[in-house]
Amino acid sequence: RIAPMGRVIDIEQLNGLQVGEGEFTARIVDPICPWNEGVWTFSGQGGVLQVSRAAQADCWLGIQGLSSLVFGSLPPERFPFRGWGETPEKYNSQMRQLFPPLIPSLHEHF
């Protein structure tokens, strides 16, 4: 069996993605793609994601944690165990509403 893999390469390109309702702001850590690093607000309005730079973060996420949210593969409560982020419980529900769990779909085989 082939295991799915997904990674966000450019956070700004997530604008317009179909999502649920919700909002959170996170400091993103991505040493491989420094343009992703910084504080970002993720907001779902009318089923469309809006991503913008922000000044203050509610939590921090490694790019692995954000990618996991976007691809719907792991709930945010499990991120600390993998070193993918630290998210206060009150934001976990916002994250799950904004990025509901999905069955990942493969586009390429590696």
C-alpha cells in the first residue's frame, strides 16, 4: 500500500480553498520554506479560506501540523506528541471546523 503524503509549499496559495467555518491565528515554523514562516490568520467565510499575515498568534504550528490540517489527516490534539505544534484546546475545535477531517486523495505516486 502507498502511504499518502502532502505538504504545504506556499501558505498564501491556500487562499480560496474550500473549507468549513472558523478562524485561528498561528505562528508557522517552516525552516525549509522560509516564506511560510511568520504569523498567519486562517479564516473560513462562506466555505472559502482566507489566509493573511497577522501580528499576534494564538498558537504555533510546524508546517507538518498545518499540512496535516489542510489534508485532513491528523487532529490538532495529536500535534504535540509529534512535535508539530502546540494548540490550546479552545482553538482545536476551530481548526477541526475550518479543516474537517477528510480521507486523503493521492494525486501522484512516489
